[in-house]
Amino acid sequence: MDFRVLFARMDSAAWIDTRELALLLCTSEKNIVVMKSRGQLPPTVFPSRRVNRWLVGTVRTWLRQAGEPAAQDDQEFIRPAERVTGGPALPANVRRIGRPRKPVEAV
């Protein structure tokens, strides 16, 4: 049985571990540890210990909030043309970071 189906049936007071959260988010356990260290995950049940357990209710709330669109004032909108071209051109006095790129010929 898929863990997401099992997760939907779980009580909100139940705990899940790193492996189960990784299954839920379709990622690796190692990535869960990295995301936790970056503060990208909801708080654990035991914040002062190295045991990684999350309350199902907290994870559900966190997932619901992640799926909601941001407020219009806080969100930076990207025009479709900028999405395709990689954004507006840099000013002449700004040096681009990274290796030099070859110019692309228009098709």
C-alpha cells in the first residue's frame, strides 16, 4: 500500500519518522535530514534531541500551507517572456558570475 494512502488515514496525533516523511515527499531520507538542517521542514516532536519524529497533524498543516498561493504583495511575478529568456539582461557594468557563455544565434 502506498504510504500516502496510509498517511491520509492516520490520526493527527500519530508520529512519523524520517523514512516515512521521505516516502510522503517522494525524496530520500538524506534529503530530509538536509531539509531539516536548513529549516525547511515543520518542527519535530523532540526539538532538543537528535530523534527525528513529526506529528502527522503538524505535517498536514505544513503541507496545506505550502500548497496555498502566496499573497500578491509578497510574491514576485515573472512575466512569461522572462521565464523563457532567463530574465531581463544584466546592466553593462555588472559582471555575470560563472563561466563565460557563447552567444546563441537566433533561429
